[in-house]
Amino acid sequence: MSYSVGEVAGFANVTVRTLHHYDEIGLLSPGARTPAGHRRYDDADLDRLQRILFYRELGFPLEEVAVLLDDPDVDAQAHLRRQHKLLTDRIEKLRQMAAAVEHAMEARKMGVKLTPEERFEVFGDNDPEQYAEEAEQRWGHTEAYKESMRRYATYSKDDLLRIKEEGERLNQDFAALLEAGTPPESEAAMDLAEEHRQQIVRWSYDCTYEIHTCLGEMFVADERFTATYDAVRTGLAAYLRDAILANARRAGHGGA
């Protein structure tokens, strides 16, 4: 069976123009065309369109969808498992938010004043939009950014907690060295800097020494990063930067 672009648009509840656009950018090119040049979609095309629309519904930009779908190491079944996990996580989050709204409605009805913590506890500790748009604007064109987005789409809640715990443990280890007066050029500090780099490689993208030194400089140049690290211990951002630069020099990268 094959289907016209109009039929597929009707099946998927998208516009013909959307399907034309997907074809133009190479995201979904139909498997065949008629002698007159009209697009004809087969079942494999419909399967790919379904995966595209799932990812779009989950908020992935088209560039990231293309990277995810064209990953040779991920088959169709793996995509479905990933999307199922993302969707069930979203459903659970929405369930929690619905319960919070019901709680707020009941509290208002009973004249009970909620504490600030009770009002916002459902949103957790992080603002998901805090740096997302800026990060995409600054690095969205890079392979590192695309690779990081691809990997994070596969991580479970336990994975994300582990990443957070690893980062916090590294910060505390750096802070301990700083407090002890250990120079950032010491073997201990450089070894921690290398562990910091390898954590990025393991969880996010191929963080070369050049990229790592750029990150180190950003920790000091961007006051938001500086504030985050210095909240652990005053001067930690600069100490981490210096240890990263020293580690890069040890590996034969960067200036003397």
C-alpha cells in the first residue's frame, strides 16, 4: 500500500505543507513518487512520521529529531521504548500537577493558606527554561550539543540523579582541596579536573581538552556559573578553572 501526501496529512492530522517541509529538509522523504512526481508514502514512511510526531509532541526541535532518528545504533523498537518512557514520565508529572491543583482548590475552598513551599513543590528544584533557550542559541549548531541532547533523551530519572550526585561529589572534592590550600596545579587537583572532563564524556558528549578549557573559562567569565560554584565554597569557580587549565597543559594542550 502507498498513500498520497493528502491522505497521510489526513491520517496524521498535519498539513500538507508540513509534510512538504519534512521532505525538503530530509526528515521524511517518501519512499516513492508517481511518474508525475507526486509523493507516495509507504508503511515505513508512516512509521517514521509517527516517531517524528511523538518527538515533536515531547518538545524536541526538528534538528534534534533528525539526529535521534538517524542514529544507526537505535532501532525502531528502541525509539518506541524511549518515547514510552518520556511519555510516562510526562504523564506522571502531569498527574502530580493535577493533584497539586486539586490541593490548591481544596485549600482555597476551606480557607487554608498554603505556604510558599507548598505552592511550588510540584515544580521541583529546577527551572527547566532557565538556560535551555540560551544554550540552544549559543551551541545548538554544534555536534556536542546535539549529542548531549540525544543522550539525555535516553536517560531515566535514576540516571539523572546519578549525574547530579556525581557532579555534587566532584564539587565537594574540589572544595576540600581548595580549603586545604592544595594548588590547582597539583596532581590531586589535575586528577579531579580530568575526572570532571571524563564525566562530561561519559554522560554528555566528547569533551576534548580544548572544549574543557573553554568551559573552565566560562565558569569564571559568566557570573551565573561563578555564583553556582562559589556557593559551594568561595573561590571554587576560579580554582576549578585553574585546575582544568593545568590538566590540559599536563596532557599537552594549551599554553605554558
